[in-house]
Amino acid sequence: MTGERRTRHVVVMGVSGAGKTTVARGIGAATGLTFAEADEFHSTENVERMRSGVPLDDTMRWPWLRDIAAWMADRAAEGRSTVLACSALKRSYRDVLRQGPPSVDFVHLDGSAEVIRARLALRTGHYMPASLLESQIATLEPPEPDESVLVLDVALAPDDLVAAALDGLGLPATAATRR
């Protein structure tokens, strides 16, 4: 026993517009897990590339993913649990994220492209244009049976997705958020 407190680390994953940030923030608010938005870890070059409608290639993603994994590992070392909104579209990306803290659970917000397209059409102020949705769908590698991934339907309301994630992952809500 190292004396380290056991921590939980959850990555809410899916294509752009699936509701990752909303659900991850909801999980954080309900549980007290430290929230982070993976988009904030992108380099200026990556953001500008996406803003101009050009998808990132793996070479541009590896440093970003390693930074996110390191952030989770640092929080684990501090004894803090985390919840992160991150696309994590490929198995290899999820494998990099798993190299950070002792364990990572994934919540995959999955569903029809039509539902996601409709959400993207309503979104404002985000650098990721709706035109990149097709490239994200093409890149997405659905989780394999050996991965710890809870799959939820994006058609559910955000509060229902948060509740399903809490239940599916066995995450207790803090006393302040219980009704």
C-alpha cells in the first residue's frame, strides 16, 4: 500500500456535438470530480487547423493526448478524481489516455449522425466546425468488448445521460447534489 488514495478517472467520449462537455460537467457537478475540457489542452496550431476546417492527423494528436494523460496522472498523484470531455475516437487514443492514471473509465455518447448534426447546428462559439463531423464519424472506432466503456444514447436528455453515467459507473452523487 503506497498510502495513495484511490481515485476515479472518467473520460466522456464521442464525436463533436455529442454532448461530451455538458455530460462531463454534469458528472463533475454531481460527484465533485475535477472537470477538464480536452479541447483546452490543444496547441494553438491544432485549434487554428480545426477552425479552418482541416481535421487533425495522428501526429498532431499524440502530444495532446499525452498531455491529457499526464494531467490525469498528476491529479491521481494528488488524490483527486477527474472527469474529462475528450473525443477519444480511436482505440489507440484511448490507450494513450489509459497510460495516465491507474485506471480510466470511458462513457461513450453514441447515436445517430442526424441528432448530432442538429445539435451542432445550434452550437455557437466553438472552433470545431460542423463540417468536420463526417471526418470524426469516419475516424471513430467503437469501443471493443475488452475496454471499460459505458455506451449511452445521445438522444437522451443531458440530465438523463448524467444520471445514467453515475449509475452505470457506480459513482455516488455528493450530499450537496442529492435530492
